[in-house]
Amino acid sequence: MLAIVAGVTLIAVAAALVLNAFQGNVVFFFSPSQIAAKEAPLDRTFRVGGMVESGSLKRRADGLTVEFIVTDTAKSIPVVYTGILPDLFKEGKGVVAQGKLGPDGAFHASEVLAKHDENYMPPEAAHALSKAEADKAAKSVVPPGGNR
Amino acid sequence: MKRFLWPLAIFIILVGFLVVGLKLDPREVPSPLVGKPAPAFELPILHQPDKRFVPGDMRGKVWLLNVWASWCVSCREEHPVLLDLAKRGVMPILGLNYKDKRDDANAWLKQFGNPYELSAVDADGRIGIDYGVYGVPETYLIDAEGVIRYKQIGPITPAVLEQKILPLVMSLKK
Amino acid sequence: MIPELGQFALIVALAIALAQAALSLTGAARGTPGFMAVARPAAQGLFVFVAFAFGCLAWSFYSNDFSVLNVATNSNSRLPTAYRIAATWGSHEGSLLLWVLMLSVWMLAVSVFSRSLPEDMVARILGVMGLVAVGFLSFMLFTSNPFERLLPAAAEGHDLNPLLQDPGMVFHPPMLYMGYVGFSVAFAFAIAALLDGRLDASWARWSRPWTTAAWIFLTIGIALGSFWAYYELGWGGWWFWDPVENASFMPWLIGTALIHSLAVTEKRGAFKAWTVLLAIIAFSLSLLGTFLVRSGVLTSVHAFATDPKRGIFILCFLAVVIGGSLSLYAWRANRVAPGARFELLSRESMLLANSVLLLVACGAVMLGTLYPLFLDALGLGKISVGPPYFDSVFMPLMAPAILLAGIGPLMAWRKGDAAQLVRRLRWIAIVALLGALFVPLAFGRWAALTSTGLLLAFWILAGTLTSLIIRIRSRTKITSAFLGMLLAHAGVGVFVIGITLVKSYESERDLRMAPGETAELGGYSFRFEGVREVSGPNYAATRGTIFVQRDGATIARLEPEKRVYLVQRNPMTEAAIDAGISRDVYVALGEAVGGDAWTVRIHIKPFIRWIWIGCLMMAFGGLLAAIDRRYRNAARRPEDASAADATLIRSGTA
């Protein structure tokens, strides 16, 4: 009997720990388009993913702070990060940054993750790009049957 | 002794979740591009750098746009399938040579054979972005009106070709 | 030709495994000695053919046979020989072959070291393992053939991922797989016992050394992986709670619970059903881990769909193995006789509490690992669950487990003496409190979490020492199993000290440094001397030189590198470390930032080596326990549990 009570208590404690931890520590993902649509929280850490816009990487005078633009091809967001970028960070490649939205409208990253493999992007970055692609497609093409 | 059934019950619930999860095969979710007109572009042609290609040239034909690169290993895997398809002459296959070097690309085609009517050169991957290329290879089936009808992420296998692409081509040609 | 021979060997191996499973299981069920006798030679034959196949693949890698797809994708003629061999298990297909090789090694070991076991038991164990081999061999042959040809052959290979080009790659996967697969022995013992209905103390005694052996390999494998990540990834981190690590950690947690639960089953005949369940879960998690990692589901749900055949096969195989064994459990476990009774205050109840804690902790890790996958697969959005989740769930669950591990060995079996326990605990508590209060003073910074960690560490160390002193005073014989247990527990203490001190007192700086510039961190000064170009066998590197000084004296010259591997052309950071027992100085190059200046990352990691030393102590303790004489006493028939009770209650052995 006592064992059962103890077991149930333990499970309850564990469940409480898990729920509490999930509440505080789960990091959501937003694409630049979602951020542009003001869907992303202002006071919470989240992740943004997409592609590093070519030619957008700039280094500030301190040599350590970098600025670059992450785009999902539809919308883009400037990202500021102080520290050493991962090895596979490159312009024109997929990237995921974790951090907070600053009052200046830029995303202040505390962590930058790049892809690990030549052929595939981080899934989150790929996801952001694919969501934006429909929109993009509609804009860039002549309407079907337009000039036949 | 019902308590010995608990582990099994929990496991069955877990498997249920997994099966539901996998049923929603991400590959089956239609790409947002399917049913939409293929994005326009204008790119130099691999074998004739001075000439340019626009998808509009293919109006009136059902054709395949295959994204490939010499550095891509999976492309090698699907290459025999493409060569075979080209030999059968079902439809024109056009290549989009993605983030590659011209010399590497030419050497690669020389070594493995060239199934493409022509390959457009997307050296910096800009057009790949328009097409939502995740990785190489990817293939788009485009109809006579210039609308994308099917998108294959990853290599085309003989099964995909026979069961999905060719039936679709037949119905589109009617 | 050689790849075809390898593939043929795999087909023969599949046939052998099928015959072995069918014959020895029917033989054991019907009591046909002729059928049962097949088990041992079949296991040995299986080993020969699988080893041959593995040799063929290794040869293809060694001889740069780029007409084999696997070789062309994962190797390169300029890859150094050791890594060419290691590349054998660098791919999905190759690692499956390594898995099967390990399985056949364990089967060979069981067939050789099982003279004291009844014939039908051996037949059942090897039969169950044969079934597992059938599953893996067919998975390999039907969906992931490692010998697939690439015609025409590639001129050159695509090279091994530069991250994997490291001595860690040579040792880490084989160790880890030995551990994963080793749990198949404990699993087979459990299934055999369920089939047989003979679940008693002797079963636990046979099963124990095998389980411990698997656990040792897994412990070393995980520790190596952590060490590898530490020096290879260039961030100075040693554990990231990433899904791949969790996949190996979950079976370890359950394996640890299983070892302890087996101890109770052997000594006291109790917790039999619980022990069997843990054995099933441990192996199930090993399978899940192998597949999760190797199928690529973890990096991207999309990877699963690259080849749906693989996904479906994996799912069916897992469902059959796990579902089948849990059904068998539901059906047969109630026939197990209840074990000897015990009081609330007893070693049994402490061990039970510990194994439940480990199981719950494993559940929490699993939830954090799989939940994002589920959400993604169901299209409900993308989230990531990072280290903060795991830290805040895992630590509160492990703290009581460590407290219990400190007291457990002091407690008598069946019924503990509360007054005596309090007397003994007094000293332990004083040592732990003093340690928790004064060690942070030496570092000059106090935090609640630091003290908690140190309290736990000193608690388990003092408890372990007390157990040893009591045992020496009582003049009972000190067995190697008892010493092993103490050493492993002390290892936990050392490990916790390492984690606590690193987490509390590590320091890190990202800097921009021009040649001749100096920076300070944690009492050390770093002088950057600039970089020069060097070239390796298959890479070109920029090598920086940094002198580390303390109190004016130069203590180390560190040469971190930035490498670019010639084939895949990705940059790779190669950190430089000045290792020490009380601290590591860790330096990594970032990138060139104009002129001769570079960004540089420096870390001071106090007591980080203690983390891996602790793991090694645990593994070595396991080794001492596994080689205890009583497991080798084949001649003596194992006594039944009740006879063992009388002697053991008195001596209070582990």
C-alpha cells in the first residue's frame, strides 16, 4: 500500500517537474514572415530560421559582433550576434538562430546554429523557406494561360 | 493480474502515435508549389554559356525539371533512372545545375552520361530559392501550361517513376 | 568480387540465424536435445559469416573500391587509413553491419561461456538472440545493403564527414554498440526465463555478469562520446542533451536500474517481474536508439520519408520485438512466485526506489526527446526542447537517487536497523555539509546549486567510504563484487563533483586578437602569436599559436587549428587543450577578421576531467563486479534463494 502511495507521489512530482520545465523551456520556432506578421513574442526566447541573405554579413568594429539578415525569401529580419559563428555558417546557406526580439526590431541571437551537412538545411530553416515559397511563386510568374 | 498488462498498454499507445505520425508522410503533403505556375527565370545554358533558357520555351510540352549537382551523391543514385527515361523519349528532361562549377558539371555529365536536353546553370542558387529547393536532387513535373504538377524531393526511384510520374504524364498528355 | 562475397556471407548468415532461431526454440519447447544442440554451433557459425562480411566491407573501404556505393559516399582515397577503416561504420548501412557484428560477438560469447547453464536455457537464449539477428540481417539485406554497387564506379569518393575524422570515431561507435547490443543478452535471458517459467535467483545470477558487461561498454561508449564532443566540436561543451546523446543515455539509465534490481533478485529472490520488465525496456530502448539515430528521423522527420520502406520495416520490427515481449510478459509474469518479504527500511526498498527514480528520469528524457518529433510529424508546429528542460527535470529526480545510493550499501537486507543507520549517517552528513560549505569558499563564489551538487557528491563518497570501513572492521571477506560496487558509487561522486564545479566555475570569453595581443581569463593570460598555414594528409589548416601564462611563467603553448578538408570543403574547428586534473585551458580559433586579427574563444574548465574519470571509475567498478568469483564457479550449482538468504543477511553483501 505504502509503495503504491510512494509511487503515485513520485509520478505526480515527476509530472509536475516535466510540465513546469516544458512551460518555461520549450523554444518555439518562427519564420521571418511570421515575425513580420507580429506573431512572434516580444519577451520570450524563440528560434528563427531561414537563409542568410548573400552579402548581408557585416562585422562591427569590435570584431566580435556580427549582423546579418535572415530571409525566408518572402520577408527578412536583421539578426545581431556577438561571438564566434559556427563553422558551417555561410551566406546563402540555411541557418537557425535562437534569441529574443529587441526593441530595435532586430533579432538578438544568443546562439547561432548552422547546418551540418552539405545537402540538407536545418529542418526548421527549410520549413520557413517552403512556407514562403507559395507566396513567392505567385509573385514571380506570369499567371497561367496568360500568354498562349 | 492486470498490472502486468500495463507496460504493453503503454507501448501500444506509443506505437499508435507513431503510426499516425508516419501516416502523415511529409513527402505526401503537397508542396505549396504544386498546382501553381512554375516560377519564371532566365539562366545561361551549361553547354552554350552564351545562350539563355527561360521555362516559357517549353510551353506546350510536358517536361521534367531535375535539380542536380556534381557534388551531390544522391544524384548519382538517380542518374541511371533519368538516363533510362531519356532513352525512352517519354518527355524532355531539363536540368537545373545547382550551385555547381561549370567544369565539374561538364566532367560529371561526361562520366555518367547526359540525360538532359539542356541544363540551365543556377550557380548561386537564386532560382533554387524560388523553387523551394531543400536539397539536391529534386524534380518538378511541369505541364503544357507551365504549371507544376508534381514535386519529388530526393532521388527519383524506378518505383516513383512508374507509379507516380509516368501515370501523371500520361493523363497530362491527354 | 569481394563485395559480392560479403553480401553472400550476409545471406548465409541470415539463413543460419533463421535455422538457429527456429530449431533451438522448438527444441527447447519440445525438449528435443538434437534441436537444442544446434544453438551453440549455429551461433559460432553466424559469427564467422558476419565477421567475414564485415571484413569484406572494411576491405572495400581500405582498398578504396569506389564501385561500392557505401565507399564512394563515405570515403576518399586521401582519407588516412585508420579513418578509412572507421568509415566502415560511418554510414547507416555500415553501422547496421557493425551492430550485427556486435550481436554475433555476444552470441559467440554466450555460446562459449555458458557451460554451467542448462541446455534448454542456452537454446532459448541463443534462439531469442537469433531472432533479433534475423530482424537486423533482413533489414540490412532488404532495405540497406552495405555492399550496393555503384556502376560505373566513381572516380573518387565523397569523403567521410570531417566531424567524424577523429580518433573518437574509431573507438566510440564500437563501444557504444557493444553496450547497446549487450543488453540483448539480458533481454534474451529474460525472454528465455518467461518462456520457461523458471524465474529464480539462479536466473538472476547467470544474467548479472552479462548485464554488467553490457553496461560497462555503454558507460565507456557514452563517456567517450562526451569527451569527443568536448574536444572536437570546439564549443567546450561536453553534453548537449541532443537526441542522439539521449538515445544512448536512456538505455544506460534503465541498464543501471536493471543492474541494481538484478542484485535484489539474486540475493533475495524479490522483484523478479520488475527485473524482467527492466531487461525488456533496456533492450527496447537500445533498439529505439539505434533506429532513431540511424534512420535520420532525429535530424529531420523528412529523412524518414527518403526511404519509407526503411521506416515501415523499423516500425514493424520494433512492434514485433517490443510488443511481442511485452505480451509475453503480460501473459507469463503472473506465474512468478512473489519474492521474500522486506520492510520499508531495508536495502530492498532503497534499491526499488532507486530503480523507479531511474525509470522515471528516463521517461522524462524520452518525453523531451520525442515530443518535438511528434509535434513535427503531426504538423502541429516546430519547437525545440533544449538543455534547460533536461537540467530542470533531470537533476531533481537524480538528487534523491544519489542520496539513496550513499545510504543503500549501509542498510541491511530485509529489515534495516534505524538507530544504527542514524549513527552511521551522522558522520556522512557532517562530511557532506562541510564539503558543501567550504569547497565553494575556496573558489570564492557561493551558489545554492553548487552547494547542493557538492553535498550530494560528498554524501555518496562518505557513504561509500563508511561502507568500506564497516566491512573491513567486520572482518568478513571483501569480494571483488563489493569493491566494484563501492568503486562505481565513488565514481558517481567524482562525476558529480566534476559537473558541479564545471557548471559553477567555468569561464569563457570570445575575443578579437591581433598578433602580440594579450587577454586575461581566470588568472591566466593568453598571448596570441598569429597564425600560419599548415597542411595535413587530406586537409589544409590555419594554425594559431597562443602562449598561456600564469604568474609570469609560460605554462603552455596551444595551437588551435581551423581546417578545411579538401573534398567536402567545409571548415572545421580543431580546439587546443592544455589538460590538467584541476582545470582545462581550452582555446579555439574563430575566423579571420581583417588584418592578421582573428576571433578566438578561450575557456577555463575547472575539474572537467573529473566527469570522465568518474565515468571510468563506474566502468571499472562494473568490471570488478562482473569478474567476481562466484559467477565463475561453474562447478558449484547455484544455491536456491532461501539458502542464500541466511548467509547474505548476515554479511550484507552487495
